[in-house]
Amino acid sequence: MQWLYCDFHIHTTWSDGSCSIDEVVDLYGDAGFDVIAITDHVLDTESITRYGRPVSELQVMDSSQFSEYQAALWQGARRAWERYGMLLVPGVELTNNTGRYHILALDIKEYISPDLSVEEIIEAIRRQHGISVACHPYIRNHSGENPSAHLWQNHERLAAMFDAWEVANRDDLFNVVGLKKFNYIANSDFHEQRHLLSWKTLLRCEKNVESVKSAIRTNDQVSLFLYRGGKIRQ
């Protein structure tokens, strides 16, 4: 086994990111990362209705685009592995702004609606043998907001349901998550190139998707590090 450099929260031009899938792959591959997950936004119906604009203008996906998105991710995964020996795990960020919860769903194959309750979303991810992650569950210094306020307000009930919680997001450290000793990972919440310089996850496991998922779930050999540029591996 080896320590793998990972980032499990990345957005592309499929939602509100500024980089394409290929650009993300090249950026992380050139830096020497081992594992990334691309997790573009899927937005709840009530929020879309409230904004009164097409999904394309809101820079999110809907169910009709999910199959095409998955195909693009698998194509990117092939390129990432062949060119850089880097794993790309397909995912989404299920974004319920009405209910105030954002949930990463990693390695899912079928569409999951963000209109579902937190418990229903977690169960739907589990049925697909995916990984559920509570996104930025506390107030973020860079925005002064907590779009996942519902998750923290109910953390005692939800704690063990999630496979992991974000203990760090971009430049923010959520000490409250660490103090609770929840399973944790650290991610960039990447939207543009400068966000590469941010908190990341180290996992000690084999470099394959099932081993990575198991390492997140068991959370035995996991650490976080602050990436500040340069080549990780020569």
C-alpha cells in the first residue's frame, strides 16, 4: 500500500466550474495527484423554480443530462489513467439550497434527485455502493456562509449515516468536525485553477476505486495536507 494524494470535490464546466474535464485532469495529473473525484452540481427543483431561469444559465445539471455527464467522466477517467496513472472517480454534488444541505455522492452510476431528504439521499448512494460525504458542514471563512446548515444542525442524528464529513474545504478548517471525531476527508471545492492550492486528503491504500472507497469508510489511515503548489511526485 502507498499514501495517495486525493481531492474528492471538484467542479467543471458541466456546472459552475471554469475548467473542462480534460483541463482538470491535466492540472491534477501534472501536479502528481493519485485520485480525484469530479462532482458537478445537481440542483433541487424548488431552487430552480425560484430562480426562474433555465438550468443551463444556473450552471447546474438536471436528470436529462446525467447520462451524458457520466459518459464524459468515464472518458476523462480513461484519459487520466492512461496519461497520468491517476484515478478519476465520477460523482456529483447533490445541492439542495431550499433544505440547506449539499452532499457529495461518489462513484454512483444512476441519477439521484437532490429533492430527496438527507436520509433518502444517503440510502440511495448506499444502494449504489457509493460514498456519501457531508459538504462544508460549517461556516466557511471565504464566504461567511454555511450552505449545509441543516447537516450541522442535525449532526448528532446524521453523524454515522455519512461515510465521511469534510473537515476542511478549500482554505477552511472545520475544527468542530475534528473535535467530534467524525470520519473525515479534506477537499478543495475546486471551481477555478487557483483553488488547486487548498486542503487535500491523504489515504493509505491500494490505487483502485474500491480500495479508495474502503479507506474513506474505515478512516483508519487518513490524513489531510495543505497543497501549495509544485510537483508532488517526480
